[in-house]
Amino acid sequence: MVSSTFPADQPLEESKPKRNINFRARTSCQNVQLRSQRLYSRQLEGKTTRALVLEHSKIEGISEVTAWQDWKKVKQWNKEDWEKDRETLLPRLQAMRIRLFNKAVKKGQLQTAAQILDSLGKVIGESVETVNIQAPELSIRVEPKN
């Protein structure tokens, strides 16, 4: 019997699914996205940008250049967040100030409460200059005794 070397004559083997380039790119994009999200979460730790990026590079096992690319994505997200939150930021700030004022008064921290009131006054247009303009001006003159 003569053995044929044609593939059709060979027994079918279970073949592994072939990875196509698109799958690899999609997975890579997902990895970049997940990495960037982790960096985004860590930015509230209070470290400088450089410290965050260098730490991100070590933690993720990526080059410093790649870490800076991830930071670019995070910066873009921060910009988008600011644009979205800008309109609602003032009312939220005011609500936080009022809660802080109430807590300060409750604890007897009157200096803190006064500073918060000053801050609230500035937002509504009450400034030191405005108060000074509206206050009456007093002048005291001492006449010599004759």
C-alpha cells in the first residue's frame, strides 16, 4: 500500500483556533483601556504626575513611554469629566459648604464657620469691597481744648 502525502488523505486533527490580527488588536486595546482605567483611579492618591506615571510603569510592567501614553488618555478623560461636571459643580460646591458650615457650628469651630460664610458670600457677590462701599463712613475729629 502506498502512503499518500496529500492533506486530504491525512486524518483530520483537531486544529487550534487561529488568532487573527483583529482579535489581537482588540485584546491589546482592551488591555490599554483597563490599564488606563487603573491609572485614572490612582490619580487621587495625591502624588505628582511624574510619580504616578513612574509607579504605573512599575506596577503594570510597561515602559515609561507607554505609561506616559496611558497618562495622555487619563488627561483626556479628566478634561471630558470637567466639561461634563462644570455646569453642576457650583451647586454641588455650595451644598458641600453648607454641610461643612453646619458641622463646624455644631462642633463649635466658629473660625471655620466664619471662613465658610466668607466663601459663600463671595459666590453671591458679597466681597470686602462691596461691604466697605455700603458701610457708612465715620470720621472722628478731636478739637483742641481752649
